[in-house]
Amino acid sequence: MITVTGRVFALTIVALQIASGQYSPRLLRNFMRDRGTQLVLSIFVGAFAYSTAGLYTVGVQGSGEEAFVPRLAVSGSLALALASVGVLIYFIHHLAHSIQIDTIMSQVEREAVSVIDDVYPHQPRYREPEERCPEPPMEAVGLPAGRSGYVQAVDPDPLVRAAVRHDLVVVLAKQVGDHVVAGTPIAWAWRRSAGQPPPGAGSLWEAVASAVQVGFERTMVQDVGFGIRRLVDIANKALSPAINDPYTGVQAVQHLSVLLCRLARLRLGDWTVHDPQGELRVVVPRPKFADYLRLGTAQIRRYGAAEPALTRALIVLLRDVGVSSATEDRRHACIRNVQLVLDDARRATAQPADVEAIAAEAATALHLLGEGVRPAGAGS
């Protein structure tokens, strides 16, 4: 059992190396949290521990007695051995399936959709204007971060209680997913009533530490951008000269279209928290839709400008996102990005016939979005 367990660990490490080198190092957490792998390893280790413990009772006998054979324990060991053979076969199939790029991207998409639903819950009034952080006044006091790392999650309740107690407004200076350096401002606080002395940063340090979770890596707890980032990483790796797999890049763009279309229908804005009396107390900044759109398309557009299939997939993504958009400014952002894709394709694509096909796709998309397209001979 120890030999088999070692082999399983070795296969898992190989899978981690493949995922890290070919897809993205930010996908390793998917394999480490995989329930199937955890189940197989626990059965193997459990079978070994159970059998080893059962050996303690084998052959124990008193004076003039026959050697005792723990039949029940031996039967349990045999059952675990047969179960281990079964899960080994399952693990080989599961591992081969889990390192397929389609499986990886589908899992990343599902996780990102789940985070989107948590961060932006049901919105019956999604067409109302988005709320944005107020600008900190000159008298605002910076609240320093206690440690360096990435903002992983925010729980505003401790800050709300502290803000009510001191009659403050607190605005975080960092979004979830941003990097913060210890000692630099992670939030700003100021008095609601003019003329009062500024608050002391020391009185709010404990509330900030409780409300803002800072760690050494980004997580998928509240970080929508990190889900988009992982799909973009897969596309960038696929488009690199070392991998040269444009079809995987196209698939990544198609998965990104699901996330961006979902975001395009939502009312985004910053997270504003009020006290029971309705007074604004805490504001947590969040990315704008243009930020999500740029994150999901800009790098892929630049790295894949010379690949017609990739640029056409980007145009289709922007067309679908624009059609799904809840507001005009988002639709115009999609129009702007279609023009950028077309300009980069004209600059980087060698074959004029490919440029014509891309221009035709862009013309269709821009017509659907309500905008004309420049002629093929226009400068970039």
C-alpha cells in the first residue's frame, strides 16, 4: 500500500507540473483541492494504517492457548485492499480527465460564475445608476495595512461598527485582488460632521485588520477578476511560441465570453454599506465593467493579433457582450474594443485575405452594435 500510495503521489505531482508549465501556475490550487484525489489518497493511507494497527493483535496468545487470528480485522484489511485496487483504477481515469484543458477551463468558469453570483447577487433594479466611492477629503486619515500581500476578502461589519462608534466614513483604498504593502494606506477615514478633529488611525487598526483579509496569494472568495485572470493566463500560454496552440486560446476566449456576458447584465458599482439609520459608513471599491472587459481581452488581443481565428473569436466575444450589456456605455466600450482588435489585426496579420475575413466579422459586429466600421485601407 505504501508503494501504491507513493505512485499516486508521483502521478499527482506530474499532473501539477503539466498544469503549471503548460496552462498556468495559478491553476495548481484546482488540483490540490480536487475531491477525487483527496478521496483516493485517504483510502490508501487509511488501508495502510488499518492493516498496520491490526498486525498488533496477530499472534498474541496466553500460556497454553492457540495463537489468536483476528479474522474480522483481516477481513477488513482484505476489503480495504480490494477497495484500493478499485480506487486506483478510478484515479488513473480521473487524473487523465482532470488534466484535460477542457475540464480545467470548465471548472475555472464554474468557479468564477459562482463568485460573480456571490459578489453581485440578484438585482431586480440592475438598470439604476451604479454607486461609486466618494473621494476622500483633505482631512481624511490613512489607515495603514498591517501586513503585505493581496486583499483576499472584505467583511465590512467590523468597520461599520467602528465607524458608527466614532461617527466616521471609511473608504477602502484597495479592491479585492489588489496588492498592498505593509504601512501604506489600505483605507481612508474621516468624520461625517465638519469641524471635528480627525480620527486616530490607532483606534481603527483592529477593525481594519478584522475586516480586510490579506494573504500571500489571490483567492476565489470574492475576487471576480482572478477567475478572469486564470482564463486569460491559459490563453496567453497557448498563444506563446513555446506552446503555439491557438485553438486553446480560442476556447479560453469562449469561456471568457460566458463570464463577461454575465457581468454585462449586472449592476456593478462599489459596495456601499449603511448603518441602521441609512447613513453611509463603509465603501468597498470594486472594478468597473470596463476594467473587467480590459482584463479579459487586452492581453489576448495583443498576443494573438497575428492569429485570425483568435481575433475573430475576440470580435464574437465583444459582439455578444455588447448585445448583453445593460447600459449604453458598456455597449460603446465593446465597440471601442472591436475597433482595437481590428486595428491590431490589420497591423499584425500578413495575409490580406485573413484581414478581409476579420474586417467582415468586425463589420457585422459593429453593425449589430449600431456603429459603422472603417474601410479596410484605413490606417491603424
